[in-house]
Amino acid sequence: MLAIFDYKAGNQTSVHRALESLGIPNKITNDPDELNNAAGIIFPGVGAAGQAMDELSSAGLDEVIKGLIWQKKPVLGICVGCQILLDYSEENDTKALEVIPGECRLFNPSWVDYENITIRVPHMGWNQVELKNECELFAGIDPDADFYFVHSYFPAPSDDFVIATTRYGIDFCSVHGRKGLWAVQFHPEKSGRPGLQLLKNFYNYCQEAADAE
């Protein structure tokens, strides 16, 4: 089973529906025992970093998720769940989980795209992801596939943790982490077949990791 981490930051239901469509057993939960017993955890989120961290810390769930990550539980962060794995976010001047070194920064509305047109903030819509390092999440996915983004802030982790980038004014990091701990800025659950394949790949990795124990 995959656990969808419930910390009142929204987006859990859409992830649940995507997993259901794939026939992947899952449960929305914030129970530490259920999170610990799950094969892997999806850490979604929408809204603001400050609000998300307030929800986590007020319920003591920040230490729960950090403890599971240190124990090498497979985790996939999505959108705000991707951003607050870093040290800090400029959004709400937020101290984040400090799991992956780096920070989350605001898009500069003076930046321009490929056609020298000023970008709009938030970055909203379909865009491509360019892998910089091999990643199990993208097995069987066309390199030209588009994924769905909605965000005003972007992750800027330490270079050692950059897995993929996306062009929007600048080449920003859209996937970061390490094997078994991945974070994607886009929404795989809203990205059609490529996104569903990514979720399936995460589940497959979780099963293999559990079998290897």
C-alpha cells in the first residue's frame, strides 16, 4: 500500500483518484503507524509553504515525516510537498523541513521566455522536463512528454540533488532528490499518461524496496 500523507494541505483526493485508476492500493492518512507500515509515502500539497509547515508542525507531523525519510522510507513529494523538503522558502519567509539542502524562490516577473515574451507568474500549464541524471521515476516516459505545472515559487536545491530542469524564464529545477526520495514540482496526478506512468514507477520502486528488506 502507498500512504498519501494527510496534513491538511489539500490535493490528497486527486492523488488518491489517480492511484485508484492504476489499481494501486493506497490510503490517505496521517497515522504514524500506517505511514510506517506503508511501502511508500506520497507527500502532496497545494497552497502556501508557510501554511503547510504550520499544519505539519502544529500536529507534530514534521518530525514524523522527517523520521521516516531518515529511515529510508520511499517518499515522493509533489508541488508544495516538493518545496518544503528544502531548507527554506521565500514564500511566507518559511523555515522548511531541511531534508534536502536548498531553498524555494519566487519567479521574477521580468524574466522572458524563448520568444522574448515576459513570463507570467504563476507558471501555469504544460511544460517539459529535461533529465540531468537518470531517475527510476521516468522509466518508459517519452523525453518530450509534457507535465502540468501550477506554481509561483520554484525549488533551488544544491546542485548534487538536481535531477531534472524545466525552462520558464530560467532553467529551474523541476525534479530533485536522491534514490528513494524524489520531489517533483509538477502535478503527476494531473499530467495524463506520463504522470500516471511516473506514479506507477514510484509504486514499482516501493514494491522492489520492500521485497529487498
